[in-house]
Amino acid sequence: MNQNLIPATDPAEISGSLPFPFTQQTYCRYEPIHQRIDEARVLVVDNLLRDERDVSAVARQEWGVMLGAQLRRERHIAGLAIENILNNISRLVKRPATEVAHLSEVAEAESRFQPDAIVLSGTLRDFDYYHQSILDDFGEFIRTTKTPVLAICGGHQLVGLSFGARVITLDKLEQHEQREERPQEYQYRFVLITAPEDPIFQNINCPDPEAPARILRVWQNHGLQLDRIPAGFNLLASSYLCRNQMMVKRSDGQLIYTVQFHLEKSFEDWNKNRTRWEHPNDSRDGRILFENFLLLATS
């Protein structure tokens, strides 16, 4: 490695100026990514609206003549989101087998594909824009599946909704009360780990992976949140704008991890990085969480 790329300042001299003890240094040394998972069958679920069959009367009324344009946007965003998730899986697993299914087809896809893990994508629209039957059918599925699940952003909210929580804005209003100009969590934000003993946080700290993990730096892009931690779930991470950033269910034979942030952005940022001398600090935590979930799901 080119040593000129590493700051000469002693990390101990810097740490006193930080608002909290993040890593005691301002960089993370180069860390090659080794595929530690030999095989995994992963069902990736597209949670975005698909066509007119999926939308509610509320969406039809509010979108009006723009219904077709709005659905085309859903499909465009869905393509980007699914590609990003699949890219994570292909980078982390030596011999991955993947299938993509729409939210409305997840139960049938699980029965046919027999995955080791299920990953739920994010969403773009408020949930009262979804036809109620889609939400009801997913609720029945997620409350009974025994396949390990990782739910991302809107998927996190969808899981919470299915277990009795409400989805509200960051201002704690109902979705229909604040469609426009909502406060949002956007770009990279710090998230406080509240249950560092959970195995999902293994190897988070750099350069000392054995040290207790306390802070995540993850990509945020949302204006909705869950109003509570549903019964049966435990809180794993929190932030000042959105208390429920991450939770887990480890009961009734289920393993369900949900994250409000976009941990799948990790390899997207890695590809955009201009050099390979240092590991991108912004994206590392998301990659580690994704990898740890797959390790837990396939163990």
C-alpha cells in the first residue's frame, strides 16, 4: 500500500475532538473482500408497485391521469433496487442461486424455490397506495414463514405493519396527512447500536473487529417510520430522527432482521470509488451487515 495515503496524525490525538468514539481514527485500512459463503439460495422480493392491479382506490384518485407515469417510475426504481441487491449477493457468495419475485407472489415463490434466505427490497410509495389484498396476503406470509428474512427500508416498514405497528411520518403523522414536504433522513447518517451483542454486528468495528460495535454509518433515504417495535421483535439500532432503525425477531422458529436504512448500497459505492487503496468508510458497515445476515441464514 502507498503509505502516503494514510494520515500521519496519531488517531489518539484526533479522537478527543470527535463527538463520540466512532473508530478512534479517521480512515479504515484497505480490507479485501473475501467470499466467506460457499452457497446460498436467495429469494429477492420486489416490493414496489407493479401495475394497475396493485394500486388502491386512494392511489387511483390521487394520481388520476398520471397513474401510468407513476407506475412506470415504480418499475424504473424497482429495476435499480433489485439489481443492487443481486449485486451484493453475487459479491458475497461464491455460488449464489437467486430468484426475483414480486411482493404479491412471495408465498408461491418461496414454496417453489425453497430459498435459504429472503431479502425484501425497499418501496417508493405510501402503503395506502397498495391494494389491501397485497398487504393482507404478505402479512399472512411473513407471520408464518420459517425462512430467514432480511427486510430493507420499505420492507422493514412492511414487516412492522404486518406485525401490528403503524407506519407514520417522521413528524408522527398519518401517511395521508403529510404526503408533501415531509422531513426525511437522507444520505449517510450515524446510527446508534443498542444491542451490540447481536451476531449481526460481528466484524463491524475497523480495525479491531473484536471490539464492541457501537455506531453504524449507513445510507438513509426515507420519510416514513414505524411507530413502535412490534411484539416479538427486539430493537437493535436507533437514531434521533427515527427510533426504530433496526430490529430482529428470534421467536416462533423465525429469524427476521429488518433495517430502516439501505445496507445494500455497499457495493454500489465500492464500484463508484476512484481508488482501491482504502476501503470506502461510507459503505463498509452495510456490506458487513448483509454478509452477516447471509452467514446466519445459511449456517
